[in-house]
Amino acid sequence: MINVFQPSLGPEELAAVEAVFSDSWPGLGRRTTAFEAAFADHLGVDPARAVFVNSATAGLFIAVELLGLGPGDDVVMPSVSFVGAANAVCAAGARPVFCDVDPFTLNPTAADVERSLTDRTRAVILLHYGGLPGEVAEISRLCRERGVRLVEDAACAVASRVGDRACGTFGDIAVWSFDAMKIMSTGDGGMVLLRDGEEAERARRLAYHGLNHHSGMSASRSVARRWWELDVAVFGRRVIGNDLTAAIGLVQLERLPGFVERRRSVAAAYDRLLAGVEGVETPPPVPENHTSSHYFHWVRLAPGERDRVAAELLDRGVYTTFRYAPLHRVPAYGAGPVRLPGVEEAAERTLLLPQHQGLSDAEVERVSEELVSAVARRPPHRSEPDR
């Protein structure tokens, strides 16, 4: 089976884990702090603002709590988004308001976001679909003008930029994911970035039981004389990262440029091999001055064909998928009868192809050939009988 997603882990990561074992301390410690600093350097921001947690979803829940969202508050987000964002909003008692997306890029435009703002909107959660930055600069400007906080869900955008500015640095809060399906992986893990220094400190407390300091085994040695005494500042939880996963993350971060370059080559190969194929539309080019992480690579198929083609490819050993299923269709979120034509079109026609740095040239060619063959096997149209 050729997988849609697949991490790249090797002897370097294994050696880093072995070093943690040798130290006999896999928990929160100096490697966690080093990973936060290295990732902050990758973004070009102050290391004190980066907090390593156990998942991007945990980061989204922290973001909602930091912003004080609750009953009576609206949060705008694209319907093509990850379930974790909507769960974080609804768990706080706030209301997700789902906006439309461009059916080709699957990112919302600033106009899509603006149309969904209400007089109760307190925040916007923006996903960078497939690693494309989208109109993040314009949406950031809109949020500032309207006095609305912006949360960037940069889970797909670990190396995405607009000019020299990294995705995740446009909003007030941002989260990244390092789960097993992401470009760089720590198995599970996530990073939270806070624009405000006081919110960053509060985020650290929320991630670790609400305590004002960590244990004596942590990277920090500036502890109180009786460090075992408790100082609970807020009611937090335990969603911290640890040195075992941070050690893997440090190696993965060093390898990230090579990962992204290979993914860029895979995307270019797909576009070349599928150019001009009847019934297959390749994704739009990355806009000038934008850098994509190439997390997803997708094609658009004729209406009614996507599911059939996906099933045939699976039978042929090629795993494809669609992400993310429209959230406005999920009854639990209470969106009601909302019309989002861009989302509806994308959800019926978009198919994600295998896209990861472990793909060989031969596998990319095979995926393309199988896709072309499956599309060509389109069942003949059945005309209505004469009446």
C-alpha cells in the first residue's frame, strides 16, 4: 500500500532517543526547552513565547481558554477544518460560525471571513489548508481592524511563509502539530506560540496543572527554596511535552528543509504527470511570494467521480483520502441549514494523493498512472429511457 501520509524516522532519531534513555529522564527537561528554542528560531521569534505541548488540539483548547471564550461568543472558522478546533470552541460553550472556502485552494478568503463575522464574534481560527498560507495577511489585518483575536491553526504549515514571515506569526496565538501524519513528527506533540508574553506564561501554567513553577527535575533551576510547595495560579491540566518527544523533534527540525524540498519535488512531479489529463484538475500554483509546506497534494475530479476513483485506487494499493470533512454538516456543532457552496463543491470533488517525503519517483509515477487509469474507467452514462 502506498500511504497518503508517512513520517520519516531513522537512525538519527533513534540515537537521540537512546541519549534520553542514557540520562534516565524522559520527562519535561532541558531537551524540551531546547526544542522550544529551536522551533522559535525556525520561526524567527522569541523562544519564551513557544510552549511544547502534547498535541495541537491541546494547544487549541489552551487558546480558547486564554481568550476567555464562552457562552454568547462566536468564533469564525472555515468549515473545511480539523475537528479539534470546533471541539475546543464548543467545549467552552462558544458557538462556531463556519465560513466558506475557495473550492480550488480550500482556504477561506478575507471576504469569506468578513461575511461570517457577527456582532458577537470574538475570534477567528484560521487553517492553512495543505500548507498553503492563503490570505493570512489580509485576514490578520481584517481581525485587527475589527478588534477580533486571530488564532492560526498552522498544523499543516510548519514551513509555510508569506515573504520572509512564517505562518503562525500573523495571529495572536498559533498552534502546530507533530503527530505521526505530519511533515515533522514526534509521534504526538504540538507547539503553541503566543504573541503576548504574559499569555505565554499563562499558557505554560495551563499546560502544567496551573502551577507557577515546574519540578526540580525540569529545565528551570529558578525554583523556590521549598520547591515542593504548591503555587496554583490557574486551574490547569497536564498536556506538556517531554524530553523523549522533544529529542525526536530536534532531529526532525534539522531534517525539515530536506523533507519540504522532497515534498515540493513530489508535488511538481504530480502536476507534470497529470497535466492535461481529461477529468483531472491539478491544484492551483502557489502564489508568488508564498511558500507552501506541501503537506497535502490534491486533485479535483468530475462531480460524482471522486468516491468511485478513491475506492478503485484503494483496491489497487494506493491510499487516497479527503480532508477535512465539512464541519457545518456535523449536527453536534449546531450550524443548522447554512449554505457554503465552495465547501460543498470541494467536499465532493477533492481527492488527496499520497504526499510525503518517503515517496520514491517510481511510486509517484505509479500513483499517477493508477489515477489516470481509474478516471478513464468512468462508467458509461446511462440515458433515461424513452417514455
